[in-house]
Amino acid sequence: MQRAFVTGGTGFIGANLVRLLLQEGYAVRALVRPGSQLSGLQGLDIEFVKGDLNDDDLWQQMRGCQFLFHVAAHYSLWQADREILYQSNVLGTRNVLAAARQAGVERTVYTSSVAAIGVDESGKPADETYQSPVEKLLGDYKQSKYWAEQEAIKAVELGQDVVIVNPTTPIGPWDIKPTPTGDQILLRFLRRQMPVYTNTGLNFVHVQDVAWGHLLALSKGKTAERYILGHKNMSLKQLLDELAKLTGIPAPQISIPAWIPLTVAWVDERILAPLGKTPSIPVNAVRMAKQPMYYDTTKAVRDLNLVQTPITTALQDAIDWFVKYGYVSL
């Protein structure tokens, strides 16, 4: 039986990937931090090892594993989290890849993000060949993912076999701590906490397709190449209208200009947060929403045979999961 070492297994993409690996006959060894919330992995036949991405002896935990899926990352759009983003995403990736090299791991799939690619300023969907200058990537999270991806490329130059996948915005089950740009939108809608919307857009994909994309990248991906794991470009308004059809909850009809939430976010994060108030929305989240984040997924569909599950299915699966686990009642 082939053994896969997974970082980030307690997260949204990671929990779905672990389930798929087990389904496909892999043995799974998952790195978890002490005190991590393991509810998304309860009852699964997994070998847990406790540790941190930056541990010096991480390579010993990887011994005996043929494959590495480095999914873990710190995701935050708060400006105060700049240092932890660098420590986890950049230095953590460097250490994980060095550990894999020392442990003799045969092939690594590194989970980057379209955040590392940026948004094509021409307005057309960006593909794997596009790259925003790092200084134009909005916020420390996006920049940290860019520099982490450079660590993966450096590892290839040192002789490692690393494939890079860049998920867009996943939707679906097992989002224990709902992601701000994906299922958190759904949850706010389901809780009737979204009276207005902004004119923005994202590329959405079923999280289970993202999990499959990791396995397909393992078997079919080319070393050092990027593969955008996404599906459908949709405006936020289109997404909310789909949710309205599925749930019967009215979609918001009023759009507001970006300067309104940007002002609220600036006051929250720059003035009230230092005084001890928990800010409600990050400035960088609003800045990012000012331009649709659309992507071209042709390469992954063509070269990896990436599954393209309808977004309505992804939405319904997410809704059903949130209801089943008590996040919302409909």
C-alpha cells in the first residue's frame, strides 16, 4: 500500500483530500498541530503525527511515505498577521520540502493558490502562464503564497519532483471553519446576513473536484508546472441568485460601491482593532473584491482530466453539510 503524508488535513481542502486518498486505497499519515480541531477527520483510518511545519525533525515523520501533499497554509487577510503568514506559508513550505527531500519522498503535490498568480489587469481570465508582479498582489496572504510557490520551484531546481496546483474558490462539505471567500459567503446568505452585495466575481469549484485535482496532479502532472483547479467564473450576484433558487431565501437586490465596506473595514482594522474591538472585515478583503478574480481552467481540464461538477451541486452539497452539522437551520 502506498503511503501519503498530508499537511493541512484538518482544513477544508485537506479533509476532502484525505477522504479521497483513503477511498482510492492510500494509507494516510497526517501532520496535525497539538490542539488542532480534528472533528473533520474523526472516525477515519489515519495515522496522526503531531508537529509543526517548521519542526527540525519533520523529515523523520515522513519516512516511509512515497508521496507528500503539502496542503497546509495559514489563511488570513488581516494585516496584523503578516509575520505568521511568512513563518507558516514561506518558511513552513521551505522546511516541509526540505524534509521531504531528506526523507526520500518520491513526489510532492504542493497546494498553492490562484492568489499567487494574481488578477490579469486586462480583464480576461488569467491562466497558469500569467503572473502579477509580486508587489501588485494585494495583501500579505497573496504575497506569501507567491513566495511559497517560489520555494517549490527552488526545490525542483534541487532535484525534487514537485507539481504545483492552484485552487480557485472551493465550495462544498467539511469546511469546519468556513473560508472567508467561499463557504463563509454561503453561510452568511443562509443566515440572512447579506442584505446587500458588491459587484465582484470569483471562480468557484466543488471542493471534491479540487481533491481529485490533487490526485490527478500526482499521477499526470508535469514537474514544476502549475495547474489551476477551478471551474466556473461567476459574479457574486449570480452566485447569490443560484443560492436563492436552491433555498427559497431572497437574494439581495441592492449593490453597494466598494468604498462603503472599504471605509468600514479601514475604521475597524486601523482604529478600533488596536483598541481591543474584533474587526468585522479585513481591508484587504474589500480591496481584493474591487476586481473580479476570474481564471481559465483549460489546462487542468485538458491535461489532468479535471472533473467539472456543476456549481449548483457544489452549493447544494455545502448547504446540506451546513444543515447536517448545525451551522444553520433552514
